[in-house]
Amino acid sequence: MPRPSHRSARRTPRRPVRIALLALLLAAVGPATALGPVAPLAVQAPPDRPAGPVDPGAGTGAGTGTGAGADTGTRTATDSDTATGAGAVGPNPGTPTPTGRTTDVPSTVPAAASLRLAGRRIVYSYPGDTPPPELLDTIRAGRAAGVILFKENAPSPEQLRVAVEMLKSAAQESPSGAPLLLMTDQEGGKVRRLPGAPVHSARQTGAAADPAGDAARSGAGAAGTLADAGLNVNLAPVLDVFDAPDNFIDHFERSYSGKPEVVAELGTAFLAAQQQAGVAATAKHFPGLGAAAREENTDERPVVLPVPLAELRARGEEPYRAAIAGGVRLVMASWAVYPALDADRPAGLSSAVVQGELRRRLGFRGVTVTDALEAGALAAFGDTGDRAVAAAGAGMDLLLCSARDIQQGDAAAAALATALDSGRLDAGEFRSAVGRVDTLRTSFNRS
């Protein structure tokens, strides 16, 4: 399918552009927004820039990505469940999933401070092997939390090193100088964006003579591969407990086992070894995709999993207890609908799932991250801005814009900022989400 357009579907006349820029300038130099005072981000300023207060914000967070796309393929426009490519999940290798409705930037001009704050919740992506100037400018302005990388961004180790250095240099020039969250899907087996460890899939690890040892070696291997490339977040491990052989998650060898206690043990071994080596882990896809049938791919279409509540908690959620106890830094929510928890909204758009189950019931205090905002499962939930605001309102800290289109990330940030200014998104909760993300980012200064 055609790559998503890098332009908005709506052109802005020159006169409104001048008015919009003037409004942004006035907002930047005018009185404070309704956010009120916030403690400055505790970040070491680069040596060529004096230390000083930064934009308001707070907090840290948790996980992502499906996609299959092994070393040889490219990821789809959504999370790992959906990535395509040779050996990847999805019927059309190398083609991104459709983005659904047109992405429009809100007509209301958000306050400059709100736009900077909103950007600190956005994970961008880009096409090709070189970060485009507009993305580097966004990072320098402090309006990006991170970047997700795919195989198309890394045609060779040398080119990847150059790209990562460009991204890191831009972040160092930002107001805070905080490290970016540089992430990819390096699960093992078929789902690897970069060549190298871990070679074993989750299924192979579960069948190994020493499963726990193999899981730990895989986690350490994933950390080594990412750290060597300059990345600091892995959208792994998958904690889905498959309930039928050869169903969606088992077919692509992304589940350790059909037993929740085994998935809990091996997933925790993987993430602990990886995080000990300095790369943050992401547990996914909460509260579990193990009941999805072979063709139920949220990257491509809506998926409803009518699992009884008792079973969902005993099987799907159980590995997350162990992962949270093991200190997992991020958790990614599924885009499937779970009627036992919320009959109307996918998990990542449901406060009942994110706030009720993950935060309050299981006690997770880290960073929450969406699956890809362009997923086919969200076709009924508006454009990029609509989806971003709904996810933030449900309690998702990081918004994953993985369509390889800078416009997508810009639209998500503008929508969040507009919703913040209007009061549609609670200012205190917004600051807390930014704080969790900032805390995760600045932790890499100490690693």
C-alpha cells in the first residue's frame, strides 16, 4: 500500500500561517499557561550551554511494539503484532498498514509551552536511512520524547551509527539536553529490527533445555545489540500467554508458553538481564493477546477478545505481576477490545484497563506506551489527533507514531497541546505523564 503522505491533507493559506506564528510567539513570551508552576527537569546541561530551568513537566514510564519484521523485513505502521517484512507478521511484507483517516493538525493554535510539553510524550519515526531536518529541528526544540527505528532506517551498521549520532546530537542541543528514548523491536527469532542477538524466538526459548537461562541470555543479547547501536529501549519482551497452538501469537513464535507461570518466569528473566545491561524493557501487550485467533491482527483490523474476567486476570495479566515486581520500565497496552473490562474501547484507549487494571490493580508506576497509533484496530476512533487525545486521556504516557511520517508525530503533539489548553486533558495528569517519561529519559544519564 502507498506510504502515508508526509503532508497534511489540508493546506494553510499564508495569512493564517502568519497569524498562527504570531500567536505562538505571543504565547511563548506571554504569561504562564494554566499548568501552573512545575518543578524543573533535573538534567545535566551540556558543557556548551548554561544550566537553567526548563519547560514544566514530571515523571517516568513503560512499554511497546508488535511487528514481526525480522532482520530482513520492515515493520508495519503499527506495533510489533503487525510489522511486516520477510519473516514478519502480516500478509504484505514490507508494506506499512494504512493510517486510516486523514491526519489533520487542529485549527486552534496551541500555546507554545503546551506544544513543548506535549512533544515530550511523542515517539517519532521517519522514512529512509537519514533523520530528516524537520525531525532534528523538533528534537532540538525539545518537542520529542524519542524515536522508534526500523530496518529501513538501518540499511547498514555504519548508516545506523550515523543516524543515531545525529539524533543524539540534536537532543543534546535541546533545552534540557535529556537523552532521547531510542527504541526498536528486538524480541528475538522472527522479530528483530537489527541483525544480531537474540537469535532464539520466545517459543524456542520456552522449549530449551534451560528455559530460564536461555531467556536471560536472550535478554542480555538484546541489550548488547541495542547498546552497540546506541539504542536504549527495547519493545520487548512479549508476555502474551497463547491459549491455542498456532494462534496469532504462537504462529509467529512470540509466546514463551501456554502457561502463565512459565511466561512470567521467562519474561522476567529476559527483562531483568536486559535492564541490568542498561537497556529499558517493555512488557507487551497488556492485558494479553494470547487469545487472539490466527488472523486477529490489531495492526490490520479491530479485534475483540471476549475472555471472561477471571481467566483474563489469571492468565493474561499474571505475567505482568512478575514483570512489575521485576522492575520493568515500560508497559505497552494492546489495541484489542476486552469486553470483560471495557466493551467499547481498545485497551490502550480505556482508562478501565490502563488506570484500573494496570495502575491501580497491579500497581505499575512506570511508563505506559501505546502500540502504533496508525493501527487498523483504531479505524473507528478518528484521525491521529483524536487517537492521541483518547490514549492520553486513558492514561497512556507515550504515544507511538510509527508510520514513518513526521507529520503524524506533529499532529499528535498539536492535538495533545490543544486538548491541554482547552481543559479536555487534565493538567495535573498531563504533568505526571510527562514526568514519568522525563524520569525514564534522564535515567540514561546515570547508566
